[in-house]
Amino acid sequence: MDFIQNFPFFSILLSLGSGVLTSIMNKKAARIWNTFILTAITVMSAVLFVYMLDVGEPYTFMMGHFPAPWGNEIRAGVLEAGMALFFCIVMMLSLKGGQEHIDAEIEETKVNLYYIMINLLLSSLLALIYTNDLFTAYVFVEINTISACGLIMIRQSGRTIEAATRYMIMSCLGSGLLLMGLCVLYDITGHLLMSNIKESVAYVYAQGTYKVPLVASIGMICVGLAIKSALYPFHTWLPDAYGYSTVSSAAILSSLVSKGYIFLLIKIFFRVVGFDVIVDSKIVNILFVFGLFGMIMGSVNAILENDIRRMIAFSSVAQIGYIYMGLGLGTTIGIVASIFHVLSHASTKSLLFIAGVGLTDASGGSKKFVDLTGSGYRNPMAGVAFAIGACSMVGIPMFSGFISKLLFAQAAVANNVGKQLPTLICLAVSTVLNAIYFMKTVIRIYTPSGRNAKKTQAGEAALMSMKEHPLYHVTLLFMIILNMILGCCSQPIVDWITSGLAMFG
């Protein structure tokens, strides 16, 4: 076995162990150590990605070299390696873009606790990407939930504690349904390894035995993960969680946490149950309907918001609806479109949150639209970055969001089971609604302000801090570049996703 094939295991173990070490460090040491570990894992993920592109086929890694049921397996293919690399890059940029706010909004004695949660969150995301065992996936789903809850409530204000409580309640509901679905699936098949389950499910489904329990199991798993990823109408925890946590937490939660659950669901579709069985069970039709509702209702709620952070949060509800709509089309090209939108949304939403905090800092810390008037002039880099993120979400060419919507439209046209018209109509309506609230915000931040009061002493101090710390501006620049790479160099990325899905089978 090549040494590089150990990298997924090293990445998970390194991030998990770093949480323990971070607990005894001070604020500065914890930040430096976290940056070092995240950089090391990013490099390992990049090397593995290049290796997988060269090899062209997946492999399994038995931890301890013990076969199931005594051992545990990791599986890596080109899609897993690329997704791990992308997650690491987005997490690094989200942390660096909001670093000043982490130091300012969290008690000095508890900053190291924040980085403990970051390390645990990274390990859980990597485990969800690489694991070949369903019970291990469930364990890291819970680690993901607990660490995400910690990221929300670390500020210890009344709003964040309420948001974390709501998030935990909804997440526990989703986890419970997921666990029940996995228990029923284990009872039917007698296996926990994904490849073994797929063989048993194919046999059971062909024989026609246990068909109702199998469909019920798939349904509970889908609903559980839909709740945890905030599919409409299970999104009620999301606006407060994103709106009142630190900006880095909001960027990471919106960009990565929900996407980890979605990636696990796609793995279950292809590697556990089998995509043909999923489509034949008609569960994708339910996901399709909820996805369409999410696309519209998330945008409507965003239009009604008067708070820029909550507006961006409700936009995430709409974008998650896009992803589930793609899954619900029940075709490979629909899945490809959904995975590309996972990348597009992750890169764009983190950009919007990080740029948005620059605009609010330049407006005395206010998140109200009326106070953001002219903030694009007071913080030019944040204004440009927010405008680019808005253009991407609307679907302007050259940006990643345009490619996502184009792929969804192509997937809808290729669908032959009557989903073309609803998909195209909802894509058009949702795009118009996206334009209403994002372009309204861009116009607002570039409308010259007739009052100097909006540029308060707090706003001036925050802006001066940004000038003294160019890391914020460099981070925004890298986020813009990442978004434009997805928009301008999309074909190699689509080819990578397509080949990765072929390896899933």
C-alpha cells in the first residue's frame, strides 16, 4: 500500500487529537496550532487528490488491518479527496476572515475552547467524507452536532444560547430519525459496512422481502439528514444560529456543516442503498417537492428581512432547496448539479458572511439595512466582495452560481418523468427573488449616505482595525478568486464530480 493512502486516516486522527492538545493552550498558541494543523491537513488532502486523479480508482483502508466486524474501514476516491480539500480551504478562509471578531467577541480564556470545537468539527467532516461504515458515520454526525452547537453558543449572549438550544433540539430530532433508520437497515441486512449493505439491499429488494421496512428505513434516514441540513420547513433553527454567532462560525456552519450531512446522504444513495433502489422507492419525489418549496420560501423570507446577517441566512435555506431539488430529479446529472452547488454555495456563502461583517463594522456594528447605506464606500473591499457574492447567488455569468443554475436547468431538461416544467419554473422564480434581495442590498451599500452619523466612532475604529490587519482583505481576495475559479473553470470540476460519482458505485 502506498504511504499516501494513509492520509485520510492521518487527517481524521490529527484533527481529532488536536482538540485534546488545544484544551491546554492559551489563545495565541491555540490559534497558531489550529492554523498549522489545518494547513497540514489541507496539504495532505491536496496530495491525496492529485494521487487519486493519477490512480483513477478508489481504495479502502482497514484501520488496524482488521476486517469487519472487528475493524473499521475508510474509503477514498477522487470525489472524497477533492471534497476534503475544498472543505479545508473554505474552513481556513472562514477562520482567517473572521479572526479579529473571534478575538473580540469571545472571552480570552475561552478562545482555545473555540478552536477545540473547530478541530472536532473538522475531524467529523473528514470522517463523514471518508468513512465506509454507517455506525462510524453516525458517531461523527453527533460529534459534528455538538461541535457546531459549541461554535454557536461560545459568545454566551442570550441570543446565541437560545439559538444553540433550538439548534440542538432540531439536531437531536434529526439524529434520532437517522439512528432509527440505521437500526432498521442493520436489522434487515446484518451489516454496517456500506459495500456489504448495498449487496444485501440489492438482494432483498430483488426478492421483494422486507420492502416496506426498507423504504421506511430510507425515509427516516433522508428526513433525519434533511432536518440536520436545514431543508425547508425544518429550517427554523438556522436564521438565529447564523445571525447571532461569530462571523467565522456563521461562515463555517452555512458553508460546511450542512454540506457534510448532504454529502453523507449522497454516499448513502450510491454506496449503501443503491441509486436505482432510491429512485424506484419514490423517496426522491418527496425530496424534490420539499426542495422546490425551499427554493421559493427561503427567498421570500430573505426579502422580508431587515437584517443583513439573517437575510444571508435565509438565502441558505433557498440554496439548500436547490441541492435537494437536484437530488430529487433522480438522475446522475441532477446529482452532479447538486454536488457542484455544494461547492458553489460553500464558497459564496462564506464570502457573503465575511464581506457582510466588514460592511456592518463600517456602519457602527449595525446589521440593519438602513444603517448600511453607503457602507460599500466606507469599506471598499468588503463592498466589492459582497457584490461579487451577490452576483454569484443571482446567477450572473463568470461566477459559480451561474454554472450551478445552468447545470440544474440541463438536469431538468434531461429528466423524463415530468419534472422539467416545475423545475424550470421554480428556477426562474427563485432567480428573480434572489435578484430582488441581493441587488437591493448591493444598491443600498452603494447609495451615498447623506448623514455622517452612520459612520460612528465604533465603525471608524473597526475600519481602522481592518486597515491595520490586512489579513481580512487578503482573505476576501482569495474567496473571490475561489468563486471565480468555480465559475470560469467549471468543466474540469464537473468532469471530476462525474468521475467521482462513477467511482461511488
